[in-house]
Amino acid sequence: MSKESIKNKILSCTDEQLDLGFALIKYPELGILRKVKCFSLVFGIDFDDLLSILPKTSDDRILNKNAKLMLRGLLMERVNYGQKEKQK
């Protein structure tokens, strides 16, 4: 699944899924891998596909801060997309 497909899944999510996504990113007790697993379940995205688009180091470790920023960015696109849809 491409980044564009993942983005489209998130753009079509419900408000409740969106809230869960933000809560997952914000919750400090979960590590980044657990957050990605939960995120994939909430949005119905294959875990390996989601993992493949996240920023990593040269030795394939997920960059925590960059990954959270990327996921938050995708969620913010959904917020902006939802506001544009409501204005129509």
C-alpha cells in the first residue's frame, strides 16, 4: 500500500477514529511500535504497509519523533479535509 493509499484511508475515517488517532500519538506510556500497531488497527491499515512509510534510521529503527509528526500530519490533513467538506 502506498503512502497515498494510507492517506486516503485516513481522510475517509470517522471522527471517532480521528480522536483515537490523536490520543494514540499523544499517550506517553506507549512506545512508537505499539502506537503504530494500534494506529493500523484503528484505521484498518496493514501494519507492515504503515511501517514501511515511516521515517527510519539507516539500521531500520523507527524515528520516534519524526514518525509521530508524520502520523499527526496525516491526521491534521483529515481535520482540514473534514472542515472543507462541511463548508460545501
